Amino acid sequence: MAQDAQRLKTILSSAPVVPVIVHDDVSTARALAEALVAGGLANLEVTLRTPNALKVMAEMAKVPGAVVGSGTCRKLDDLKASEDAGCQFMVSPGAPVKLLEAAEQVSIPLLPGIASPTEAMTASLMGYAYLKFFPAEAMGGAPVLKSFASPLPDLTFCPTGGIDIEKAKTYLALPNVICVGGSWVVPDAAIKAGDFDKIQKLAAGAATLKG
Ligand code: 3PG
């Protein structure tokens, strides 16, 4: 099987929310990760969207309790670099077959993104049971995942995209949702202001959601 489903299940079931982090400042990476972990969110998705993203991941991976993952993985090089940076999981906005095949060459599990039944079935046929639903709100939100549950009962989702704490509750109430991803716990303004207390509080609020 291409995806280590058990490993991914263990990681994703440990917290109801995965913060989606776009961060370039290596000097504040640790403080940001510490605030999120202290608030109760251990799984941290750091997107490969900034020049220093890999360095940020490596810094965050030093924080006790942090389970760092890479986000926005699009090609084999991204997967290999994520593994080298100390990531424990990887996330992609999509599920191109080439990427799913490439993931077999790295030892950490990939959570690929899907937005339709055909994409979900393609990933499923290649051994992927845990999938990101992206962009969740724009693609129809919780009613879509509810509709997936009966025909695709063996697939489990992490919806991401346009989710806030209220919407998160609706998704987390679905049986085929293991956790949700979102950036609302890491607002740009708080990061720029160095207001890590605020981020810890937002994380604590998210961590109490029922997963
Ligand atoms: C992303 O990849 O940017 C995530 O989907 C985060 O989405 P959000 O900012 O709408 O939470």
C-alpha cells in the first residue's frame, strides 16, 4: 500500500485541527510552534510557499511534542525535502498520479488532496485511504463529504480551505472526517505582532473541538 494509513491515522486523530502555516521567518518559527503545541495542537502543516519553509519546518521539528508536516507538496523533490527537514507527514492540494507514485519513494505518509469522487477513487485505487478535501468550502463544504460517506465508506477526510471554528464543528461531526485543516488559528497579524499568547489561545479553542 502506498500510504501508511495507520501512521497517518495515528497522527491525524491526535488533534481535531491541523494549523495550516505560511511562515518565512526562521527566528520566530520555534515560538510559533511552541504556542500551538502549548494550546493543544501538535500537528503543524508548514506550507512550501515561502523561501525559508524547509528551515521553518526544521526549527519547528525541534519543539518537544510538535509533529511537523509539510504542505503544498507538488513534486517528488518536495517530498524528499520534507523528509530531510524532519517532517512526519506531507500534505498536497491535489492528487496527481505521478505524485502518488512518487510518495512511495519516501518513508513518511502523504495526505493528498481531492475535490471529487473520481479523484477520491483514483487515490483509493492507489492505496490511499486518508485524503484532504480541498478547497472544502469552495467545493460545497460539509454536505459534499456527507454525500461521500455512503458510496465511499472506506475513505476518511481532512477538509481544508475556508474553514473557521464554527464550520469546523460541522465537519468534525461527520463520521468520515478525522480532523480539519485551517489557517484561522495562525492569523498573519498575530504572527507579525509576535502575539503568541493570542495564537496559543486560538489553538486552545480549536483543540477542544470534538474530533
Ligand atoms: C491552504 O492551503 O491555504 C489551506 O487550505 C488553508 O485554507 P484557509 O486559509 O482557508 O484555512
